[in-house]
Amino acid sequence: MNKKLMAVAVAGALAAPAVAFAQASNVQIYGRANLGFSNVEAKGATAANSDLKSRNQVYDQGSRLGVRGTENLGGGLKAVFQIESGVNMDTGSQTGADGAANASTGFLASRDSWAGIAGNWGQVTFGRQNVWWTNANDLTQAAYINVGLQYATGGFGRLMGGPSARTNNVVAYQSPVWSGFGVNLAYAPQSEAAGAGANADGQLWGLTLLYRGNSPFVAQLDVARKEVTTPAAGSQNVTTGTKLGLAWKYASAGQVSATFIRIQNDNAAAVAGYSAATDQLRQNAWQLNWTHMFGNLQAMAQYGSQNDASGCSVAGGCDDTGSKAFLLSAKYHLSKRTGVYVSYTQLNNERRQNNDYNGGNMGVAARGALPAGADPRIFAVGVLHNF
């Protein structure tokens, strides 16, 4: 059975109107299975008896099942849609490898899902979509293996968090490509569930500028600003994230890239021993990425560093809040869609930091629960198949 017929069958099983799919000019089922075996641990915690001892696990990272399609509307317009759902093939539940619930799995449309209209002027979509999280200069975790360094996706650990990742209730505009340049704009109201008597002024704005022309260089600038709904009393929390990345494709089979990341967290909630509620916190990080194809073998390496935060009003609160990390990996491509890989990554936290691996719930501990000073390490072998 081909993919179009399978898509119609699945759509019918989900009780979608069959006539709507019959009118579509293109409907496709697609997905990914990414599973493996890993050994994880986190030693060196600042507090006594807080290390996470070595343990084995079978993991799923980023497996998904989706349906997408278009309908030609005439006049240069078309309707577009995508419904993508994350699936945990290791447990059949919503629990990720870190033992916590993964919000991007377990439900229909848990991953990027949207509908909209497209034309020569670009594309407008409404739904659950990525804002600020993605990075065209580094696809290590997004497309190649099980894990990547956390800095380029805003994983800053204690005190700091990026403005957004996969976000609900987004309206987004994607421009056409002009001489290699493209623009993405996103807006999401963050106040749909505001309670009675609470201000409903929460919102999220995102901007991405991308250059990918005929030159060997790719450049991307991401800026996002999240304003959290103001409580009945007190000041509004504003988180701003900025990423600037540059990649150089030095050969047909090789690329190096660098990304600088800055996160600002103004009027955040107080963190005992670290900061007060009115603090204006800042933290910077950078990350280097390399990948090269040697025939069917893809080699990958990453190195990154996170500076101490600044702006803590608590004495010494921002001290020793940095970290460093590296990754080494090799993937053998059995075909265009299937590969097997091995990866090793080590993250070294300073004594007051608890940074962990955030993407796909691959952390050694549940998000935010790693003991301060512990150094998470992951060794994994896995298989990734796209269909």
C-alpha cells in the first residue's frame, strides 16, 4: 500500500471527513523511529550522596508519526496542513528517557502541527510550532543521532531558561526566499488560561533571519521575547533569547559552525540562595559543531561553554554557575533513510550549576532535577530510520 492510500486509511481511522482528504492534491504519512541502548550517570554533585549512579536504559528520542498535505486552491494559493505526534516506542507511554513526562509525545498533534494558506508571498500557519528552538547550523540531535549539546537550544540550567521551544497557539509567517534570504515571524498569546482577576498581557514574539544562498555559508539570527502573564500584584517576567549562528560548508561532505547564545531573564521568580524576584539576570554561551562524511560514515563533534550568570542580588548567587560540554559521535548510513550510530557526551557543571540534556527528554535526571555540581554523561548506541 503506498503512502497516499495509507494516509487516507489513517485519516479515516481518526474519524476525519474522508471527502476532505479526497480533495487534497497531496497527502503523505511520514515519521521517524530513533531508539537505542545507553548508559548514563551524573557524578560530582556538590551535596553529599547526591550522585546519580551508572544505569542502563533503552531509550526513544524524537520518534514521531505525522500526516501532512496540500490542496491547490487556484490563483497561486494552496492550503497546507501538518499533524505530527511524538511516540515513545520504548515504553508506549508519555514518559521520556529521563523518567519525566515528555510534552511532545503521547497525544495527537504533540509535535509541530498546523494549518494555513501559502502562496508566492509566503506562508501563514496557525497551531503548535517551534519558536527560537531550532537551529539550521546544528542538526546533530534534530536529525542525526540521539543527543546534542544543550547550549544552542537554550539549555542553561539553574536560574535561566530559553524564551520558548515548541509552543502552543502560534501564528507564524514564513517568507519566500529572496536571493538566499528568508524571514520567519511568530506570535503566541500566553494568556489563554489567565484566571479571574489576573492580567492577561502574556505574549511571545519570535523572529528568525536565515541566509542560505549559493555560497558555502549559512547564517541564522534568532530573537525571541516572552512576557509572562502578570500576577494580580508584582512585576512582569520577561525572558529574551538571542542566537547568532554561522556555518561554513568547507567541502561537499563537511561543515563547521559556531553559535553564540545570550539569555536575559528579567524579574524572574526568586531562586533560594541564587537570586531575588526583581533581579535582571544575564548569561552567555557558545557552541562549536563539526560534521564530515567519509563515504557512508558520518563523524560528528561538538564543544561548548557557558559563562557564569550575572545580575544576582544574593551575595555569590551567580558564582560558579557555568559549565562546559563536549560530544563525539559516528554514524554509519546503511541507506538514505537508515543509519546506526554511537555517541558519547560529557557535561561538566560548576558547583552551583545543574545543566542537563534537554532535547527529547534525554536528560540524566528529570528536567531541572539534576543535583547542583553533578556532571551528566551519556554513552549510547542506536538506530535511526526515517520513513
